[in-house]
Amino acid sequence: MTDLQKRGDRSPVPTDWTYAPAPESTDIVRLQERYGLYVGGEWLETKDQFTTIAPRDESPLAEVGQASEADVQNAVAAAREAFKSWSKLPATERAKYLFRIARILAERSREFAVLESLNGGKPIKESRDVDLPLAAAHFFYYAGWADKLEYAYPNRSPKPLGVAGQIIPWNFPLLMLAWKIAPALACGNTVVLKPAETTPLTALLFADVCRQAEVPPGVVNIVTGDGSTGAHLVRSEGIGKVAFTGSTEVGKAIQRELAGRDISLTLELGGKAANIVFEDCALDQAVEGIVNGIYFNQGHVCCAGSRLLVQESIHDQLVRKLKRRMSTLRVGDPLDKNTDVGAINSKAQLDRITELVQAGTDEGAELYQPPCRLPEKGWWFAPTVFTNVAQSHRIAQEEIFGPVLSVLTFRTPDEAVEKANNTMYGLSAGIWTEKGSRILWMADRLRAGVVWGNTFNRFDPASPFGGYKESGFGREGGRHGLEAYLRFE
Ligand code: NAP
Ligand code: MG
């Protein structure tokens, strides 16, 4: 190690910095006590309800409808009816609605951000600066495509598929809604969307955006409920498309269910991304990228950089820097503007993280968590890093979907590629090196839908996103994202 590196590693750890609480007010959010389903432009009561809660303190927020099979059929029928006129609207008219939605989301972004953090547990900093701007940008982007489909696919006469059944997870509730609804509507489809059981509230608030934008009744329908509601949607007659984001297990079940039916399917499933750090990289920048890659949104990110592959020569130095950086992460109230790591989304997810972390320790990996005081109520998990991880360990193979990083090493670029690809998943990867040529060489060989160079978790509506292998198929975003909602004659 050089003298300079030694000095760098001796700088004091700033653990004595404290921040005054900076809570974001929740006044801007007006919650109803009870929500029905948004079907055909109206609110329909359901026979059964469930309570949706705030992960930060387990307090109840509202009663939400549990959509039955008949409710789902109703919603599909409303969407089919609306499809008749929506698909015939001049494309420039469809675009206007999408632009309106984008503008209203931007105008109401604070309200949405607070609600997203309240219901999902993610830091307000992230819902405010990432989820909301990206959701609005997605509608802006696809509004622009609506009247240009003939140019995107010249001589292929693109046509909408009909009613799209869309099922989304709890980690980016509004953003996943935008990824699903914006391209579907731009292409002339109508939709029935089922948000995740634990995070229905921003989707229900989105129904109010549709009302405000005067989207014709039945073009957007929101049905809340648990997995059974999703299963009813997949099984229902009258849909032309299923778009699913969630676990590989449920994705496989949906694919089996749709086998033999003339229904177009896209699946965006799990991931176990490699974040690959070469010895020639800008180390401090890489540390920031590693932290962003795995602790962003508590690691509830399908493309999270959960496997850190470090070139052996810089392993010790990098791990030291990483641990020091981890000690400055502020864990706590999602609605505090200084919070870096918020609440775990649900008790079930916390149990899954806890189980896998225990497996990591049992299998012999070395655990580190910076000292941090976790709130008493609610669900929390301290930022965690495992060193001495073997490729065969469960924590190197299974998606943890929490703030847990596994560190492995490599010596040569070939070995890095081999280890990075040694997974059933293939959603994303990161490469940190000074050499542009090496980034291209690696990107050619990595079996991952998205490869980031000297950055991580960077999203843009113009850029397609999707998986290889068991991370699913089909692309969302960009011109590719249109194809998922079109048929060609
Ligand atoms: P999940 O069960 O696959 O949930 C995704 C969506 O599918 C939710 O809306 C869910 O409803 C619904 N669903 C559940 N069972 C269904 C079925 N049989 N048919 C149709 N829809 C169904 O995922 P999860 O339970 O939220 O999380 C489990 C694991 O999935 C996580 O640990 C993580 O590994 C992975 N995951 C991946 C992503 C991603 O972005 N790729 C996102 C979230 C989770 P309910 O909410 O009511 O279950
Ligand atoms: Mg589930």
C-alpha cells in the first residue's frame, strides 16, 4: 500500500456528526378512511376490505378494498368498453391526456412523495427526488411517442393489444405504475392495474389524477387486493396483455397460467446484480456507487448491486472505505429529510431478510453492521455487508431484497465476467474502471439487461430496462417499451 493510501485510511470517522430532526409534514396528504376500487371512472365498494399501514410505526392508514373475482371481471369489462373509443382516438388526442397526467403528477409531486414514503417506508429524499420526477418523466416521454408509432415501426402498422392487466410490486409503487400505464395508454390500450397489497395508496391517488386529467372512464382502472386479486386478473377473459413486475416465483406461475392463451406477456422479475470494481477505478466514487447500488430504497430494488465483485488487490482498502461510509448512513424515519435508509416495507420482508442474513452467518461469511440505533416501532434493518462470501453461499445466490451486500473477489477480467454471470438472474450490472474499452469489453460479455459504467441505479425513460434468464423478458422504457403493448399486422 502506498503512503498516500495509508494516510487516506486514517482520516477520522465522522460519527459525532448529528442532525436535528427535519420531518416532512404529512398535512398535504388527505387520506380517506376507506377506499373502494376505481372502475369505469367511479369508486366501487367491495365486500371485503383490508387495512394498509405505515411501515415506519405500523400505524393504520386506511381501509382498502379487496377485489374479488367478480370485481376484477367488472374492471376488465369497463376497460374493454373504454378500449372501443380510446383505441380510435386520434393519437395526438391520446398524447394530450398523457401530457396532462405528467403535468399533474409534477404539480402534485409533494403530496405523492409524502404518501409514497408513508405507505411504503422509503426515505422522502428518494420519493421526492427520484420516484416522482421519474414517474412524471415517464408520462412525458410516452406522450411524445403516442402519435409517432408509425415512425417507430415503419411499414408494420402497429396496433394496440386491447386491455392490459398490470400487476406491480411494492418497492416503487408509483414509478412501476408509470412504467406500466404510460406506454400502454400511449399505444392505445386500456388498463386494469393491481398495486401490491402493502402499497396501494399512491395508485389510488393516481385515480384522482386521472379524474383531474379527464381521462375517459374505464381507460384506467385500479383494483386493489392481495395476490388472489392478481391471479384473478391473469385468469380473466377479455385481456390481451399481462405485464408483471415482482418475484420470479409468481412470474413463473403467471407464465404457466397463460400458456396456450393468445395473451402477450412481459415479466420483470428478480435480480442479483454484480457491481464489479477494478483496481484502476476512482475508488471514492466507486464507494458512493456501491452504497447507492445496495442501500438505496433499503435494497428493495430488483436491479440492486447486491454482489460486490472487487479486484483482489484493492479488496482490503475498499472494504475499509466502504465500512467507514456505511457508518455515516442515517437510518430512521422515512419522512425525515435527512434519512438515507428508511423502513423495511413489511414484516414478511423483514423476516425474509433476517432469515437470509442468518444463513450468511451460518455459512461462514463475516458480517459487519455500523453502529446505529433503530427505532422501536416499525420494521428496520441496519445496513449490512458480508465479507468472505463464497459463490455457493445463499447470500451470493438468492435475492435478499434488503440492505445487505455480499463481497466477493476476482483477479482477472475473465474471472469477473464468469463470477458475475454465475447466477440464475440477469437484470443489471455495474462496472467501475478508468478504461472505457474495458467497460465495453465487459458489457459485451455480461448477461444482464442493463450495464452501468462508473455509475449505478441510474434511470431514464428513454432507456430500456429488462432482464435476461430468470430476471424475465420484455423491455420497459424507451422505444423498446412500446413493443410490449403493440401487435403488428
Ligand atoms: P410478488 O408476490 O411477486 O408480488 C408482486 C405482485 O404480484 C404484487 O402485486 C402481488 O400481490 C402480486 N401477486 C402475488 N401473487 C400473485 C399471483 N399468484 N398471481 C398474480 N399476482 C400475484 O412479490 P412480493 O411478495 O411482493 O415480494 C417477494 C419477493 O419478490 C421479494 O423478496 C423480491 O425478491 C421479489 N420482488 C421483486 C421485485 C422486482 O422489482 N423485480 C419487486 C418486488 C419483489 P401482493 O402484493 O398482494 O402479494
Ligand atoms: Mg406476495
